[in-house]
Amino acid sequence: MDHFWAFSFAFAVGLTVAGFAGSVMEIATGAPLRLAPPFVDRRRIALSLAASLAAGPFMLFNDTLEARRHGRIGLPALSICLAIGAGWTLATGILATELAILLAGG
């Protein structure tokens, strides 16, 4: 049961990090969050990777939902993208939690 709570906590941390980063990026640019310019750019690889690491799950969710609205993907592809986004959120939460523990000296 402890593993369930640890994964739940990591998932919540991942949602928080992705939501905060995504909100800041949307406010700064005035554009909806997506895996395309101005958020992902070949000329700024390091910044694009950092943005994708932090807010990537919401970028993927937004792109997936837009593609579904326009009929470009079906329900199986939507489900796969949502599962990948959930895993990405969990991985972001685990990374953020580990960094916080490391920085706290634990």
C-alpha cells in the first residue's frame, strides 16, 4: 500500500509541476500550450527540452485533444496518448521529488 501512496504523491507532484510550468509558459507567450513553436524550436534546443520536460504532459494532452476534435485521430490513438501523458506526468513527479529530496540533503 505504501507504493500506491508513493506513486500517487509522485503523480500529484508531476501534475503540479506540469501545470505550473504550462501556465507560466502560456501567460508569457499568450499562445495555447502545444508541442510546436513558440514552445519547441530547433534553434533553442536546451530551452525546448526543459519546456518539454516540465510541461510536456499538458502539451501532449492539448495536441491530442485538438487532433481528436478535428477528427485526425481515433479513440485508440487518443487512449494511447493519454496513457503516455500519464506516464510522463508520473516520471516528471518522480524526478521532481527526487531532486527535492537531494537538495534537502536527505
